[in-house]
Amino acid sequence: MNENKSMNRTIYLSRLERRIGSDYYMKFTSWNGLGVTFLGESTVTLLAMNFGAGNLELGIISAMLYMSGIILPIVPRLLRGGNVVTLGFWIWLLRGSISLAYLALFFINGRKAVFLILTLYGLFCILRTVGMAMINTVQKRLMVSRTQGEVLFRISASFQGTQILSRIISFIILSLKHLTDLFGLLTLQGLGFFTNILAALNFKKIPNRTKVEYKKGENIFVLLKRNLKYTPQRRILIIHWIALGQLILFAMTVPFLRRSAGFSTAAVFLFTISLSLAAFLASIMLRLIVQRTGSRPLLFFSALPTALMFLLWTFIPANYTPALFSIMGFVTMFFLHSLGLAASRLVISITPDEGSVVFNSMETFATSIIAILLGFSAGFLADISNSAAELIAINNFGLVFLPGAIGALLQAVLICRVPEAGSLSLRESLRIIINIDNLKTWQTLSNLEATADPVKRRTLVQAMGHSRAPIASHEIGKILSEPLSHEKGELIDSLFFTPRPELLYFLCTEALEPLTFHRDRAIFALGAYPGERTEEVLEILLHDPDKRIQAIAAKSLGRIGSTKNLELIHSRWQESSSLHQKLDYMIALFHADPEHRYIYDLFSEKTVREGERAERTYFTLLTNQFGMVPALGLLYREESARYGMGLELLLEESRDTKFVLDKSGELIELWMMEEFQKIWQLCQNALRNIQTHALLEPLLGALKGFPESSADAANTLAGLYFSYQIFTSEAENETQSQYRVPGGLFSGKNRLRR
């Protein structure tokens, strides 16, 4: 599987190979997360302390993982031509096997034991470092730029999640009273041996065609000099090296808590659980942010709190409670891990496709030089801190943590000068990130990208479309740029109900282009954007060859308050034979014509000739336009279910009017006999001397002038309904004034927007 001999394939993996490889890589990461806890730094540090290791040895252990990169100059030449997956597999197996030699600690003691621990851990780190040069190359092959941030953070979350589990297991084992510290720690090494084998077996199954390359003259030192020559690369590498140096310094919290704060071996592992939990949460929570804003903002806004936390570690007394130290460790690791992930993402962006193993070796080699300096310095600074603590207000390890704060401030300065394609500015990012709605919007978008369920997608699209988060417009704009996005139409509709002026240009462009898929929806949405540009576009569309487009444009023109084309719209309303178009013109005239002449057209023989279904539709829309209650559509629905039920509901609702109270029995009798003309006569007689609200005067005039000979069930129920609205309008307004209810009867608050 690793050696694909097809001549048609390149070193780059296909989409299917990337998916398969990612699955195996995630399994490798999970098992490795278990193994590295059992075999790694915390366990080895506690082993060394068990045999009396001094601060210098502990400082070397904290930096050993990075110091081991000193051997990398020979790796590309030594391993050239080898498949990176095959090499990584065997190196990982050998790395785990070294842990078996720790069994010798049952038979030796003192300085010999410390020397053996340093030697074995050094070999472990050397093999791990060489293996990581292969693993980083494989990881890069599993990514494309589009998924780089997501994959990197997902891998980190998997790794940290299993580390939490392994540290809980470690805590439980070391808490067993019948086990000595030495036996418990060596038990962890044995568990690490087996989990490391499982990790290696999964790594072996990853598809790969990349081999270690070595070009004469392209050694680590040449590559280092070349990258340091260019300012952007130099700044990125320095930021990354500082981040690794901070992890080395922060690892000294283990001896600080064990020696100065008096933590037990089990309590130290309990503290490390909080660190893994922090790293896990950072990987989960920040994935969405870095994917949308870029690495620069995350790095800057993580560097400042990191500096603050290192200062706290410098000055905090050793006699504080374990809970406080765990909280501090959690916060520090959260931001440290954020720094590390953001820096790693930047390094991946400058890693070349060809010669990636050499590049990774160069970067790790430089890290090892820094680690050697920091490792010895950390032990030296710990010794000095013991003496300095008597003179200044620092703890016994205070000077170890102080350089971490200085490095974080330097990172914040450097990142401001690093260009990153697609990254938001620091000011924009701060404004966006501090808004909780933005995080919800990003989560919604992430869920949308991850699900194929049409019902869930529709719910998520609606949530995004109506979001008020500042970032929502930016993300919606990106989706709208897709020609045939399933969600595009619904998002365009949402731009009407939740106006976003920044997307007006898109709507105008979509509306003016005859061959766009959602042209009619874009024209509809323009009705929520009054202004000269909108009016200009809609007037062009009002003369479009397509009559459907003309009607939608008229509707939106009416909504933005344009009256320039009122007569043209009114004539088209009268001439149109399409129900949908007539409804659009109706909405346009409601907004644009203060005289509401179209209402007279509704109560006419011409409308009756269109049939009862059309009548019901027109009259229902009219009630929605005025925001009248109860809903006329509800009455029509009940009337269709049982003859006379709609009338009964209306009469029950309108008993507060004298006309209905006096005539209800007669009205029911006439309705059951289908004497619709006589019902109209009763209504028109009752309306003859009525004075009503100015807004309802066109409706009153239309009811009075309706030809009785055209009466049918649909318009008769509507006639009774609108007569009741006129009868009750005056009393409703008086009641609202008496009880100081805001708004008038037909204030438009409930009018149908669509």
C-alpha cells in the first residue's frame, strides 16, 4: 500500500488516498498520544527525581526531546531513497523498544541510575526526532491548503484527548498504595511499549510515495542560511523556535511542583491531566477561529496572556494550594498550545513540497541548538533562583519561567510583521473574536460543512442567514459566490429578512444577469435595500422581456418606496393573467399607491370571473397586508373542512359589533341557503353611513360598490370579514388610546413582508 508503482501517480496523494491516510494517521495519533505519556518526559523526570537527579539533569531532560535534533544533519544523506512511511514505522518500533531497558533500574542505584535514565531517554528522543522528520512529511502529504488548519487542529485534538486518558491511567496506577513509585513508573513504561507498537502498525498503513531526498550541496546548514536570509521565513522560524523553547521552560513546572510545592508523584500526574485537558480544548475551540481568521491573530492574542502567565509562575509562592497550580497550569497550557499550533501552521505554509524531509531536519536541528542552550540554562537558572529567592520576591524556580514571558512578548512583536495570505488584520480579528455570536456562526458553518442531512442543513442555513454576528456577512458572501450551492437560494431570501448592506453589490449583480440561477430571489431581496442604486437596478428590470421578472421588480420597487412607475405597475396589475404576477403587483401597489386603487379592482366582476380559489388568495393577501386578525386564511380553511364553520368562527369573533350581534341568526340562515346576494345587501346597508380610518377608506368604498350579482361564497365571507374590520376599527383605536397600547390598529407591524 505504501509503495504504489503506478507510473501515472506522482508523490502527491489522491483525494481517496488522503482520506484513507487521514483515518490511519488519526489512529496512529491516538495510540501515540497514549504511548508518549507513558514513555515521555513526565515519567522520565519523575524517575530521575526518584534517584536524586539535580536541577541540571532535570533541565536537560526537559530539553532532551529538542536537543536530540543535533544529529539531523546526517539524516537526509543516511536515509536518502527510503520511503518515509517505512522508515517512520521502523524508527517508531525501535523508539518504543528502548523502554524495556529501564528494567535495569531494579538493579542499580544513585548516579548510575540517573546516567542510565539520561542515556535511554536521549536515545528515545533521538529516534523520536528522526521519526518526526518522516511523520511531518507524511502529515503534509495528507493536507491541502484548504484543509490545512482543520486537519492540524483535529490531529492535535485526537493526540491531546488520548493524552488525557493516559494521564488518568497514570494517576490511578501511581495512586495504588501497594506499588512503589519505581514499580509504578516502570509499569507506565511497559504500557508505553505496547501502545507505541500499535501506533507504529497504524502508521505503516498510510498511503505514501514520498522518499527521502538529498541533493548534494542542499544540506541543513545551506537551507538554514537560505531561510534566515528572507525576512518572512526568518520571523516565522523564530516564532516557532520561541514556542518550542517556552514548552521546554514550562516543563520545569514538574520539578518545581515536586520539590518546591511538595506534590506527590500521583499529584504531579493529576496536574499534567489539567495540561492535556487545556491542550485538548484549545485544539477543539480554536480550530474554527484559526480556520476563518488565519494564524496571525491567534498567535498574537495568545502571546500576550502567555507572557502574563509566565510572569505569574515567576512570582507565585510554592506554598499555594494544588488547585490554584492546576488552574494556572490549565490556563498557561491553553495559550501555549494555541501558540504552538499557530506557529506550526505557519511553518507548514513555508515548508517546500520537494525536500520537505531536509527542511524539517533543518528546522528541528536549529531547535536542538536552542534546546541545548535552554536545557543547561534551565537547570542553571533553577539553582540561581534558590539564592535569588532570598533577595527578590520570586520562587525557587522563578528565573526559569521569566524568559518564557520575554519570549512571548517578542512573538507578539514579530507576528505583526509576518504576512499571511487570507489572514484578517489584528484589529478585525479582535472585533470579531470577542463577539460570542461570531463563534456560534463559525460553529454553524462548520456543522453545515460536515452534514449531508437536508433537514439539518436547512435548519443550519436559516440560523446563519438570520445571524446578527459581524462575521456572518463575510461567510454568507463566500457561500453566495458558489454558482450552484444548495443553500444559495435560501441565503439570498435571508438577505431580505435580515438586510446586509455590504452584500448589496452581490444582489444587484445577481439580479441584472439574465442567466443566474437565483435571479428572481435576488430581485425579491432588493426590496429590503432602499436607495438610488437599488431603484436604478429595479427600474431596468421593470422593463425586462420576462414578465415574471417585471412583476418581481415591481414588488421590490414598491417596497423601497418608489412611486415613479406607479401608473405602469397599476396597468400591468389590471392586465396580468398570472396569479403569481398579480400577487406581486398587489404587494407593489400596497406600498407605492397611497390611494390603494387596486382594492376596488379586487371587489369587481373581473376578479370573480377568475374563480373562488383566486379570490380567496387575493383576499387573504389583503388581510395580511393590513395585519388584520383573525387570519382570513384560517376562516377559509375551516369553511373548506365543513360548510358554515368559517362563518361561525367569524361571527363568534365579531360579536363585539352591533351589526353581527343583531344579525348573526339571519346571516347563518342566509348562508346555509346560499343567499349570498342578500348577505351583501345587509353588509352594504350597514356600511352606508360608516366613517372609518383613512387607511380603510378604499376598502370601505370597494365594499359599498361591489356588484351584488357577482356574489359567491368566497367574496361573501370576505365581505363580512372586512365589514367587521371596519366596524371594529374605531373602537379598537379608542381602546388602544385608553390603555396606551403602542401603535395603531393597522400600524403595519404585522403586515406580510413577503
